[in-house]
Amino acid sequence: MTILVTGSTGRIGARVVAQLAQSGATVRALTRSPEKARFPAGVTAIAGDLLDAQAMRQALAGVKTLFLLVSNAADELTQAINTLGLAREAGVQGIVYLSVTRSAGYTDVSHFTAKHAVEKMIEQLDLPATILRPSYFIQNDVAQKDLLQQAGLYVSPVGTVGVSMVDVRDIADAAVLELLRRHHAAQALPRETYELSGPQALTGPSLAAIWSEVLGRPVRYAGDDLDSFEKNVATRAPAWLAYDMRAMMRRYQQDGAVATDTDIARLTTLLGRPPRSYRDFALETARQWQA
């Protein structure tokens, strides 16, 4: 039987595909352009779009386990709900769904609310799924390379309450572990939910301090200016997405997203090790930049 991976060419999906292939699993990777995809040996690239029901029926045929990652899109909810419905009709036995932390609470952030609605479908229909709720991705900060190195600024307006950022490698590791656990089970397993967070509650000033240390130069937090943040995001993304990101940052500033000790302990047990820290990421990234 087969594992189908959606979002297979992104920074999380590509890692999931590679690790599943290394484990010896039969993997089918969904992509809009299979002729351009570069997957490990043994992985089958299959053409598909989550909005194309007929293509998804074909992609799900013979699939036992599904990794459902839907990118932040205006029609994200339709993509996810339809895919889960088709997976249920196809008899998929195990699902790992990538949601987001605080999905039920950040009701004014569109992609959080969309993911919460998907979680409610999983709950109501009692789908055999693991829900993974990652926090803000540590690797998002790679995009600040020039500002950090040249201007000495950390510009993501995450505020001063605290956000327990998570390394995307930990997200992929958790997804693979749950996919394989469900894939190798003789029957459908009960639902599980994991909060995926890093070990520290990070603030704008503390993040600037970490970068000051690893870069060996002064770095300061640029502050909580959401107007400038939205305008900057809008230069490289649609206006709806820029506002969505603004709304998320506003909630981080107001409420934070700090992991509990229980969350970290459960993730540590799942991974078999502690989650990666932001400082370790920053040290590794700084070495790469300086090389």
C-alpha cells in the first residue's frame, strides 16, 4: 500500500518525501508539474491539484495513508475539506494533517480559522488522523539575511509576549513518525493531536539578542510596526495574504503563542529527543551565510 504526500515540493513536504523513501515506504508525491519534480529514487510523482476532484480520486486510489499539507491559499479550506472527503471515500486508513497552533483561538486570522474548520471535520467524522499544530516556523527568518547582516535589524514584529517557534525539520520528523505509525498499523488508529513548538518562548528583543551573539555584531528589534510589515509582505505576496500575516502578527503581539511544558514533553517523547532550539538554528545559519 501507498503513502500519498501533498505539498510534496515544499520545505516540509520535500523532507517528508525523502524520509519516507529512505524508510522503504511506497511513496506517491502529488505535484502540479511531475515532469519538473526531482524526487528520490522509488518515489512516484503524480499530477494533481487539490481542487480537481477527479485527479484527486486517481491520486488517492490504492492509498493507505495520507499526508495532507495545504499551503496558505485563499481557497485553502475548500482544498482541505474536499481532499479529506475524497480520502474518506477512497478508504484511506490513516491521515496526518498539518494544522497550526492556536487554530481555535486566533479567529481573526483567516488561515488559522480555515485549519480549525478542517480539524472540526476530522473530529465530527471521526477520521483516523493525527493533527499536527506547528507554531511559527523558525526557518521563516532565513529571509531576513540581508537585514540581519547589513542593517543589524530583526524585523518580524512578533512582539514581547513570546512565540515558541518550531524548526521545520522537527515538523517533518513528527509527520514521518506519525505517518509510518499509522501506515504500519493493522487497522485505523484513534485520533491524536500534537502541538509542535520549540523549547523557548521567543520575543522580538530576545531574537535580536540571539542574532547579535551569533553574528558578532549589534542587532536590534525593529519594533511592532504592523503597517510597515504588511506593506513589505505585499511587495512579494497578494494583498489578502499580507493582511492575513498582519493579523497573525497582531495576535502574537497581543496573546503570544507560548508552548506549555506538557506540549514540549509530548513532542520530545514523539521525536525521541528534545525539539531543536532557535539558537542552534541561528548558529548553523550564520555559519552557512559566512561560508
